Amino acid sequence: MAVKRAGDADASEPAAKKALTQSAPVPNNKTMPTDYGFIEAAPAGCLKIVTYNVNSLAAASKKGFKEYVAAESPDILCLQETKANQPMAFLLSKTQYPHQLWHCSRAKKGYSGTAVFSKRKPLRTTYGFEDNKLDDEGRLITVEYDSFHLVACYVPNAGEKLVRLDRRMRWDEAMRAHLDALEQTKPVIYTGDLNVAHAEVDLARPDTNHRSAGFTDEERQSFTTTLQGSALPRVDAFRQLHPTARADAYTYFGYRANCREKRLGWRLDYFVVSQPLMPRVVDVINRNQCYGASDHVPLLLYLRDTVEADDSAGSDALNVKGDSTVADALKVKGDSTVADALDVKGDSTESDALDVKGDYTVADALAAKDSVAPELAATAAEPPAPGQI
């Protein structure tokens, strides 16, 4: 994010359960680490989801982004501010991330943009809102998985002198309606650069920023309304689990005025979860060591994994995790229909080894086709031409 804030110029309730915590001093490095030994293994049985505003994928890729992703190896990676004009076909291996979803700005080249990389096959993917005029900048990807909807988002900034504040308020209202509709079927994980510091604890210089984009009373109240929900509340998962975190909570450090070295930051990146999903959230961790590829740092969520349970043999039969082979990942329990329906070929990966032939439940669960946004479908398989990104 490039909007100047005053902090740049000068430079809820406690968790019901104990979260995994970080006790190291708040780092102020300006380049990405060369040693990722601090990245711990995910807790057993957990899905790792990462959100990361990369402030231009082309630039971040030259400054350690790929090395970070290789070390972190999230199951789902949500990116904002890609600034890509078309999918970057060779950015990350399709062996590791067979499902690569892109939403690029139509309104302006080299601007905004989001992407989702997933080891797990989505059931359904949509791009933007029903009113596409509100998202012509590639800001929203919604992905349905077995037990939740993932809403990966780059919320519009209110802009210098708050010139886009009205648009921002319309966006927030549309997002609340979107989340409400999704929650009619499954709980939601709403994540990304949400471009708001909700409380004074969420930025270094609150006193001088009350009319700065991201900390206006209007934006903060709007975020409170989003958390209140319509049927059930939603939870700011990091703040729920880390109620007293301050400098170690910041996810954005502006390039101006040496803000990173001075630890003058903002918390702009979030995981907001539907309240019924919160018991599955093991922790939310700010990777504040990982600064330098972007002016943001990655934020990750550990979600206790489940296999969607129903009475069908199909749901019992599938236990596919991470990027393991299908031969290792499929556990078929006693139903010949399911066993016949799955044609597992050697050590093929999940993405190319499933040949579903009959059982409706299994076929329905696996048949969803992930894709790029419709207007990009023609270019999705092609590498970007030199100089286009």
C-alpha cells in the first residue's frame, strides 16, 4: 500500500483457550531472512492458511518471496496487490499448488489484483461481487471448500485526502451482504489486507492518524459492524488470541521515514472468522520476521482440519491432505462403489490421479473446476510476455 499516513511522516475478549505464542523481540530487519529455521511445523491435524500483501509479485519475487513460500509451504496462500495484468503461469509450481486462482484488475494495468494458490481442490470459485462494477480492480476471490468459504480480499484504500472513502463504505456494505449470504451455507474465513487498523492498539501513532486512510472513525465503525454480523458475530481471530499484542501485531511498515527500523507500523491484515468456526482456530501468527519482499509481512492461521462428515461412503473414503500422493492420501473403507469410483494411478498427484466414474457424492465433491477469472481464461495457460508484469 502506498498511501501516505501521518505515522509514516513521523515515522475484545481474551482467548478461551491457550494459543501458540511468540516471545521473541519484535524484529526490524529490512530484507527477507536467509534462514527460515524459525518456521515451525504446523500443529498435527491443522491446515495452514497464509495471507500476504506482496505489493507487486514481480518485485517481491526478486526480493525473497519464493524462498519464503518454499519455507512456509502453506496449504492455502492468499495474495493481495499482485499488480499482475495476467496470471504468472510459472510463479509457483503446479505440482505443489495445482489450483491457482487469479483475479486481475480490468480498470487499470499494473494495479491491485489478488490470487489464491491451493494444494486442496476447491469445490467452487467466484470472482468479485454480483455487481462487477464494484470490483473491476481484481480485489475479491471467494473459494468454497468442504467445511468453509474462504473470502480472499484486498479492500480498497480510502486514498489520499480520503477521496475514495465513499467507495470504501460502499465496498464494506457489499462485503457484509456477501458474507451474510455465504454464512447461510457454511462458516466463512474472511482474510487479506482489509485496510483498517481497528483499534488504537493496532497502529503505532493513533493520535495523529484519525483522519488518515485506514484509521478514520468511519472505517473503524464499519469494521465493527462487519464483526457484529447479522445472525452471529464474527471474530478478529488474531486479536481474540493475542489481545495485548501491539508492535508485534503490526503487518505493514511504510517505506517512508524509516518506519520499519523504528517499528512504526499498522495492523492491516486479518483473519476474520465466523464465530462457529473459531473453536477450530489453533492460532494466528504474524510472520513479522519476513519483511523485505513487500511493505507487509505474511500472516498465517492454523485451522484444525476436518473431513466433511455425512452418511455417504464417499466422504468417509476421502482423506486428502497437503500435497501428498493420492496413493498415500486415499483411504477407502469398505464400500465397493467408492472403491470402483476411484481410479488411483501409481504415484500421481491428487490433481491428475482422480478418475471419478460413478458415485454421485464423490463425483460431486471432486468435479469442481478451479479457474482464473472468466475474462482471463484465454490467457491463463500462457506465460506472461516479457515486460508485461
